[in-house]
Amino acid sequence: MNILLLGAGGREHALAWKLAQSRLLAGAQDTLYAAPGNPGIADHASCVALDLTDHAAVLAFCEEALIGFVVVGPEAPLVDGLGDALRGAGIPVFGPSQQAAQLEGSKGFTKDLCARAGIPTAGYRRTASLAEARAALDAFEAPYVLKADGLAAGKGVVIAATRAEAESGLAEMFAGQFGSAGAEVVIEEFMEGEEASFFAITDGAIIVPFGSAQDHKRVGDGDTGPNTGGMGAYSPARVLTPMLRGEVIERIIAPTVKAMADAGTPYCGVLYAGLMLTADGPKLIEYNARFGDPECQALMMRLESDLGEVLLAAAEHRLASIPAPRFAREAALTVVMAADGYPGTPAKGSPINGLAAAEAAGARVFHAGTARDSGGGLVANGGRVLNVTALGASVAEAQARAYQAVDALDAPGLFCRRDIGWREVAREDAAAQTAG
């Protein structure tokens, strides 16, 4: 069949790389398309310049190209209802409906669902004005967690150490710091613990675990500096033990899927739970309605099953009919190469060379924010530019291989953290010393 992948980032490059290996594309005439894609995705798919906000144009292309299946990578088209429009035309879509995508599109929606379903999460207040938000601070103690209700490209969270910082942060949010995403602000209780990410694929009834990971949000080594969309990740997150994973499914994922189905808005797609591992057990930080970025890159490196078949089974509500996804026992680690200035205003146009040398060092380089210049050379064209991903028998080994590949790149306008995976590497070292 012909498949259309929507998106243009590192997550979509990883999905395109894995989808291109699917038996769904084994026929001589079968084609993987990507819209709009990027230079890395173009190695695996035929890229099409489509505006994903123009639903009519996307539908017209699907009809013209005889698209039999659509995979939606980023969250914005899901929250915008593009999946609904495609399903209305009879095309199977991997990704939730507009109503179900509110699990990511509205922090307040998800917190209210958790309250109704008894899902463990932080205490919260929803606020719709600066005055209401300032008053709501009285219900919390420092540090304060402030979240823009809507989509803010992974940057709509402020953690304020003092009441004064919280009031200043609220003023900026309601003044438009995060655009329309901050028209409402959710104030949350601060949770102590270690963060981890758990992924599940569901067809609205059946739930299939799809791996775990740990992301690194802060821009600087040692988890310092401002939050970003993610500076690196590794998988699996072994801190999520089998017992904890079972608890997450039973107390968080399954009640969410049931609540969405009971509301008449069944959730079909990947459900990405950001978790805080507290002294009282795992608690939900927030949901994403798509694969994480850069967690997806690490997951795809470890996935041994046919991605296309798994995603299509979910879209066609028949997950029970296929084997559970299989993952390699090896660890995978992704280092994000970002443009100078990120997460502020990134510098664009700096040259990128040495990709072949990096991959010869044992990694795979996924393109996140790249473009071709007038001479055909590869240049930076975004904040997060490349995702250097490697496998290893341990996180330490995957880390060493990834940084060896990073050092093989010739990209003077890019930088990265040098400590991705540090928590797990420290645990591995401690375990080895204990065993020795």
C-alpha cells in the first residue's frame, strides 16, 4: 500500500526509517510519502510540500496518490482535527481524534480526567485570568509549577522557586509568552522524584506496552539552564521496573483509555505518559498524544517488530490480532545536536558535514532541523538540528558510541550536552562495583 507520514522532525525521520522497512511497503509499486519531510527523511520517502493545516490539500493528495494509510507524527495536526478529516474520507489513520487529542492539547482537560478517574497525579487548579491564578497560588507551597494549558512546543512549563517568581511567571504567561496556549494556566503541586516516560499503543480497547525512556529537558550538563524540547534520551528506562510498569498500566494508562471510551471519545494511537516516580508510586505528569521527540529515535533503534503492521493494526482496531511488539535487549541513546542560541533564537544556516563519518562510528543520525542550501549542502534550519543515536549492551556503551559519532561530525554551529544518560550510567557503575 501507499503510506503517508506527516511531519518534518527527528521523530518523523526515525519513523520514516522504520516504516520504510515494513512489509506493508514490500510491493514494487508501494510508496512511502512524507509531508513535508526533511533532507534525512528524503532518503526513505518521497517528500511532498503539503501544508498540514490545509486539510483539503492533504485530502486531495491522499486521493491522487492512492494513500491507504496515514501516520501522524506531530501533535498539532491531531489537535487540529486532521485525523478526523482523513478518517471521514475512509483512510485509516494512526493518531487520535481531535477530541481524544485533548489529552495533550489541554493540560486542564487531562487533570480533570485524572480527578474523575482517580488517576494519581499532582494536585492542581485551572485558572483563566491573572487575578484568578494569583489567588490560586495560596493553595500551593513553593516551588510552584505553572503550565500553559495548550500546546507550547514543549516549552510551556515554568517552575518558580518563590512566590514572587510565580507571580512574575504568571504575568508573562497571561501576557502572551506562550501565545494562545497560555490563555489558561494550570497551577500544580510540585512533585519530588525521578522522571521517566512510558509508551503504550492502544486501539481504544486493547493496550500494548511500547517501551520506556528517559528524556533530558534542560539545555545544559547536569540538568542546568532553561527547559527545551529535549536534549537527549535513552531507552529503556530501567528505573521503571516490571512492577512499576504494571502499576503504570493498571493505575494510569488503563483508567485513561476506559475513561476516554466511556466518554464516547475512544483514544486510538500512541499514549505517551510522562511520569514522576514519587515515594508514593508513579504519578502522571502529563500525556502526549504522539511519540516523544527525541525518545522516539531511541525506541525505533530498539524496535524489532514491523512498525507499519503495529500502527496499522491500531488504526484498524485489531491490536489483539497481532503479536506484541518486540524490542532488542540493547540500550539506545540519542544525543541532540542543537543550533547555537537554542532554546532562544537559534542560528540558522551553519554548514553540517561528516554525517557518513558519524554513522561509520556506529550511530545513526536522524535529521530534526536541516535544509539544503542553494548549492545542495546540508545546513542547520531549526533549534534541534540532528539526533545522533547509537545502540549498546549497556547505556554506558550506547553513550560512548553516540558521543564518538558526535565527535566525528563537522558542524561548528551546533552544540550538545555531554552527559546524556548520566543517571543510568551512574547506576550501572554502582551495580558493577557492587557485583565486583
